Amino acid sequence: MIEEEKIRKAKEKNRKIFPIYKMFSWDLLFYYSINFIFLSQAKGLSASDIFLGDSFYAIFKILSQPLIPVVVNIFGKRKANIAGNIFVAISILLMTLLEGSIKNLVISMLAMAIGFAFKGTCESCILEECIEGNKILGFSKIDSKGSTYHYIFSAISSIATGFMFVVNPYIPMYLCFIFCLIATLLSFKIEHYEIKKEKIKKTHPINLFIKRLDLSKQEYSFILKSKRIHALLLFAILFNGVLYIRSTITSSMFVDIGIPNQYFGIISAIFTIFAAIATWKQNSFQNRFKNRVLTFFSLTESITFILIGITAILNLYYSLTVSVILLMMAIQNIIKGPYYTLIKRYKNSFSNEHISTKIYSTINLMEDLGAMLVSFMVSILLKYTTTAYASLIIGIASLILFIIVLDYMKTRLGLKPEEYRKQDIEFNPKENRKANVVQIDVGLDERGKTNVRIY
């Protein structure tokens, strides 16, 4: 009873801390509204170089993802999450202090990729394990609260960021580093707890290693063969790739249409407020569009890129051009806000405490693959054309691909439990008797939530 009370209090504390922690740690503060002009003006890099650096960030995340679950299983989610925050802080410091070159940008992106790979795998798992009762609704409520806090704080910080950049371009970067340190300190506040399990039989270390290796192989095989998960992975590759280049495309477009540097932060703050309001109302999107919410988000996102490109290319009247471009970018932020919370509902419906790390790691890997491919494509486009034409091409290409992917998803995702194939929702590993493998059955209950039975 004493042990159970300690665990209950630890979970309760973590639920209270998480929204504040996410406010500081979810993404970089004092950064995105000026990162493009900082790297181009203060460090002397071209737009193509910056997108190439972004693609290397995605490449490093892809390379590190397979190792993340191994490290997390050895050191635990809490310690791995702390390490992730430390790596992110180091990346900002390197980007700020090192001379401007592709080589140094790639080094900074390596540290940032490792940091966000750890954080992306651990943070949601930590929160999900602390939820009691209805995990999907409880998770969404706390996660969306943290996201909203982050957007509000990001909006406030962004207002001053552009003006600080004009005074000294390094001030926002140092502030970004300071808030990364605050996020790291808050990650130490997350309570560690351990549920002690009765050991039925001692296992030789070699057999234990074989058992874990065999089980991991079967888990990854299930993840990659399940058409239900396969559909989500395809969507994640494409949509995250489009979202990933949105911020840099925005800054590059601002430069091209002649918006003064000091207004970057103010515009970014307004966009962030839209994202915060949309995140707070994320249940309204889910209730309004239900199983079509991903369809609405993806097609709308592609159309905004197309309209931004066409408007910038035509450039009929400056005030009209700026107004339409800003409106489309505002819509992109309205989509971005609730998407990051709602997509976790889909991720959580596939996971449980036993395979959650591998589920998140696999989906993150696919998202990073999409980010790498789209960033690399934009980097090549900007060597030969303008941001406007790059935006138009990305919009048209993504619209066509989304239509294909959404058609594939129709019969594989968002169905009733009884409509799924057995091999898509049940994980039944073969028992390895020599290694004393424990059998785990994973399926869906009547509400569509993953259910686990251990024998």
C-alpha cells in the first residue's frame, strides 16, 4: 500500500508539472521567428544552405531513432528525456558561438537531432503512463494545456524577438539557450517511480538478451506489417515533411517580399496566438470533422502553399500580396496547433506501456524521413528558383500525394474495432522457450483502445 501511494503521488505530481514543463520545452523559444535571418545575415549562409542544414537535422534524427529505444530501456524515460534537453541546449549554444559554415551548422543540427529524438520518444510516453482513468481524454487535456501555454509564451517572446535581433542578432539566440536550460531543470523535476513486478523465474543474462532481442524483432515486425499502422506512417511521412519546412519557408518568403526584420517577431507572435487558440479548441476540430480531421488538415495545408506561391509570383499589388500571404500562413498555424495534439491520439491508440517506446520511435522515424525528403527537395529547388515557386511546387506535389495517401487510409485507419483484420490489431509473439519469453497479447477493446494481456 505504501508503494502504491508513492506511485500515485509521483504520477499526480508529474501531471501537474507536465503543462509547465511543456511550456518551456516543447519547442525552441526566441528562435523560429529569426532563425532564418540569423543564419543568413549573422552567419552568412544562403537559403539553400539553411534548408540543407534542416535536411541534415532530419537525417541525424533518422539515424539516431533505432538506437533511442535501446538507450531508453537501459537508462529509463526520465533520464533519457533529461539528456534530450541537454543536447538541445548544447545545439543552440554551438549554433550561436561557432562560425557560419555548413560544417558547423551540421554539427549543431546533430546535437539538436539527438536531443529532440530523445524528447520525442520519451515525453508523451511519460505523460501517458501518468494518466489514470480515460487515457485518451486525460492525455489530450493535459497535453493540449501544455501546448497552449507554450504558444502563449512563444507569442509573448516573439513580439520582442525581432526588435532584439535588430539591436543585436545574438540576443535572441542567447535567450533561447537560457530557456533551454530552464526546460532542462524542469525535466529533473519529473518524478521517477518504478512498479515492482514479481520475478517468476531467474533468467540467465544471455537468455535475457536473446529474449529481449527476439521480442523487439517481433514488435517491430508487427508495427511495420500492420496495415493500420502502415497507413498512419505514410500520412506522418508526408504531413510532417510539409509542416517541417513551413517555418523556414515563412521566413524566406518574408525576406523575399520585403518585410522588415523587426516585424518578423510581431507577425510570428500573431500566428502563434492563432495556434494557441486552435490548440485550446482542438476537441472542436475532432468533434466537427471526426475521422475526416486528418483529411481536412492535409488538403488545407497543401492549398495554402499553392495560394502563397501563386500570390507571390503574380505580385499584382503589394498590399494585396502581403495580405493574402499572411492569411494563408495564419491558416497554416491554425492547422499546426491542434494537429500536434490530435495526432497523438492516433499514436496513443496504437501504444501501451510495454511497446509505447517502439511505437513512438517508429512513427518519429517516419516523420523525420518526411522532413528530410521535403527539406532536401526545397534545398535543391532554391538553388534554381525563388521561394514563391518552391512553395507552389511543394503545394501541388503534396496535394497530389495526400489524395493518394488518404485514399489508401480510407479502408485501414479510423475503423471500428471489428472492421480491422486480426493481424492489424493483435500482437501475438511466438514464445521462445529457451529464453523464457513472456507472451504478450495486444488487441483492441470495445472502445478501440489498445488492450494488453501478459501470460
